[in-house]
Amino acid sequence: MNTLEALQHRKSVRAFLEKEVEKEKIDTILSAASQAPSGANIQPWQVAVVSGDTKAKLQQQIESEFRTEKRGKADFQYYPQKWVNPYKLRRIECGVQLYSTLEIDRKDEQARLEQWVANYRSFDAPVMLLFFMDSSMETGSFLDYGMFLQSVMLAAVDIGLATCAQASLSDYPKIIKTVLGYPQDFTLLCGMALGYEDKEAVINSYRTPREAVSSFTRYFS
Ligand SMILES: Cc1cc2nc3c(=O)[nH]c(=O)nc-3n(C[C@H](O)[C@H](O)[C@H](O)COP(=O)(O)O)c2cc1C
């Protein structure tokens, strides 16, 4: 698979086979992704690979916190506080596409909530990746980190695995750092589900649309 093919094949997968992911494959993915560029080669990434009993404990704590207090607080503001178009519309369409694929009615709040909660189990993927960086890092490191994250996802596709990046997990930094023993002042950027795609699952059956290149590009000469 070449790079263009990997870019085309990568998609967010939200249902996985109950099949363990070999540690060698995870090492291969992270080793490949560590080739990502970073300003001054500072390589700000710190990755937790969570599975088994630790994953079960972590997701249980997050889910029970969510069900009682409803919302945690992330270490940084990911989405705009005030949504404007076209981003607002794209976000709405993204949700509509997901719930209509699952035939969940817009007004069925319980079903929507349960689908959201699946985030906290990384959609039952065997592996939950969590991405941290040192608190001394600045905005530039978010650029570096984005390149690393996409590299993880492309390398996963290349060796037959599937992923879903998860900002949802960054809503519970305190629990996650406590359970995994990371310093509380580290920044938790996001999580990621990793596993083998369940190709029969309806939720994995759709692809999200993209704007035409001409709509976001201007050529100057
Ligand atoms: C940083 C980041 C965080 C994301 N967080 C979530 C999440 O918490 N839950 C989820 O279901 N999808 C999440 N997504 C997936 C996006 O919804 C998805 O990438 C987008 O709709 C485009 O679809 P595609 O990945 O299938 O191409 C996230 C994606 C990124 C890049």
C-alpha cells in the first residue's frame, strides 16, 4: 500500500473484532509514526497503550463519572466555543450521518447517549491509545502532534488495523492520569481506538464527505 492509498483507506472505525492486537504490530506502528517531523526534532509525544484489565478499570471509572457528573474538563479547548458556518453545519452533518446510519432517531436521547458512551470504551476496541505531552510544550507542539497522530493512523491502515481518534477521552484527564500514573500537569491531547475493523458492523459502513480542493485552495502565480 502506498501513501496515497493509505490516505484514501483510513477512516474512523467504531466497531472492532474481539481479536487481540499483537504487541509487535503496535511497536511497528509507533516506531513508524515516530518518524514524523517535529519542530527542532523535539518529539513531544508520550503514548500510553492501554488494554486488558487496565482498560477495563479506566473505562469503568470514566463511564461512571460521565453518568453521574455528565461532563469532565479537558486540558485544552479543542472545539470553538462559538460555532460559525460552514464549520457548524459540517459538525451537524457529521452527527446526522452517524445517527442515521445507525437508524437512531434525532429525538431518541437515550440511544444517542449510549452511542456517545461507547466512546469511553473506545468502542470496545482491544486497545485504547492515550496521547500526552509535557506541560512545558507550547502551541507549536500541537502541530507536531497532529503529524504524529495521522502517522499512527496511516501506519495502522498499512498493517491491516483500524483506528478512531477520540477527543471524547480527553474530557477526563484527571481520572486517566491517576489510573495510568502520569503527572497531573501533563497535557492529555486525545485518545484513539485501535483494533481490527468489524467489517460487518453497520456503523463502519459509511464514509464522510470532503470539500473539493477548489473550495479551500487558491493558487497564486
Ligand atoms: C483529533 C480528533 C478527535 C476525534 N474525536 C472523536 C471522538 O471523540 N469520537 C468519535 O466518534 N470520532 C472522533 N473523531 C473522528 C471524526 O469524527 C472523523 O475523523 C471525521 O468525522 C472524519 O471521518 P473519517 O475519520 O472517517 O474520515 C475525531 C477525529 C479527530 C481527528
